[in-house]
Amino acid sequence: MTEPPATPDPVPGRTGPAAPPADPGPAGVSVRARGLGHRFSGTADLFTGLDFDLLPGEVVGVCGPSGCGKSTLLSILAGWLPPHTGTLETTGIERTGWVFQNPFGVPGRTALDHVVLPLLAKGLDRAGAETLAGTAMADFRLEAVRDRPFRELSGGEAQRLMLARAVCSAPDLLLVDEPTAQLDLRTAGTVNRTLGAIARAGTIVVIATHDPHTREACTRVLDLAVAAGASSGGEDDGEDGGAAGAAAAGGRTPAPGAPPDGGAAP
């Protein structure tokens, strides 16, 4: 299989190979789930016995119908919601970023201010932060709105802004909820390619999505519909290896205490 061409690193301050790296081993960055199961009080099991591994260089799509629990899987991966059964082991994950489907920002602050903030928090001066923030915004086609107040952004622009902001925080694990739901095909393609480049630069990227184009752009897919069928005794249709090769979770909202602005979790 031909490796993809090298792509300029879109993550300020992060370096890495253009192609997905090999298994980093025990000392590397990884997420390992074994026997993962979850249910809410008074409900049946949403999923049980799920095994999967996440490594840098991957863009993993979490797919399935509305209400199947994609957001709760992200909550479990972020460490904000403990699974009901099983274990989730993270290695080398020092910073987790989450970009929500419904972005939040400061109405009167400019788009550039939002992206500059995590860079200033890392100790950069304003001029250097603006340069790096401008590069990240260009990756998501936001050059034209850099000086526009957040309240004047469209839904799609605001969501892409939160992606640019999360990139500037340089997370080890980036969780993204429906990044292309409000975008036209051309812009969605740009977002998908940029998320792929972020992964190749050394980040684990996990995307909850209904979009078939985003699904196709992922390195691999954890199909919750397949996992739910397997955990309830349904037949395995062969996609993604059934329950052992898929992830499933339930719920609709991030756990209490989740950061409201789509930035990196503390």
C-alpha cells in the first residue's frame, strides 16, 4: 500500500512523521480498552465486552445512528465518565481536547482571540501566538473571519474555530463531535484532510460522525450499530470485526464538569 505524501505539520509546536507511526510500545501514547461496558441507572446494557486500542497517527471514526451513544463513548475516552464495566487504560495522554458539536465562545471576542488563548497560556508572546493561530485558522479556511466577533460567526465557522483552537493546544488525544455536520462538501473535505494531518503529526484523533465522507476519510471505524447488535446477541455482519473490533456507548451529553468551550480538558 502506498504511503500518503508528507504533509506540513499543522500542529504548532508538535513534530512527527507524515505517515502513521508504528506501535509506540508501553512507554508511548495509547488508549487501551478491555471488556468495556456501560449502562445508565435503570436501563439495560448499552454495550458490553468491548476491546479496542487507539494509537497516534489514527483518525478513528465512531459511527452509528442518532442516540446510539457516540457522545458517551467520547466522555469515557476523555475520562469524564467511568465505564460501568471493564477498563480503560491511557498511556502518555497528558492533554485531551474535545470539540463539541455545538461550539461555545465569548460573543464579543474575535475569532483570532479564541485561537490565540491556548498559545498565550503556553507562554508565547502575542505576536508569536498570532502567527501560529493564523496558520491554524488558515488550515480550517478561517482567514476571512479572523477579526470578526464570535457572535457574528456562522455555526460552521464557529465549529471550525473550535477545531483550530483545539489544535493550538496540541492535545495527545483529540475528540471531535460531528465536525462536518454544518459544512458544505468542499469545506468538510478540508476539515477531514486537516484532521488527518493532525493525526499524522502525532495525535490520536477520534471523530463521532454521521457523515459518510468523514467516515471514509478515517483510518478505521468503530461502528456502534455493529457493536450494539453483537452485544445484544445479534449476528455479526463482519464489519470492523464485530464487538471485539468496535466501540459502543450510550448517552447524549458530556459528563458534568466538561469544559464548555471545546478546548482541551484539564
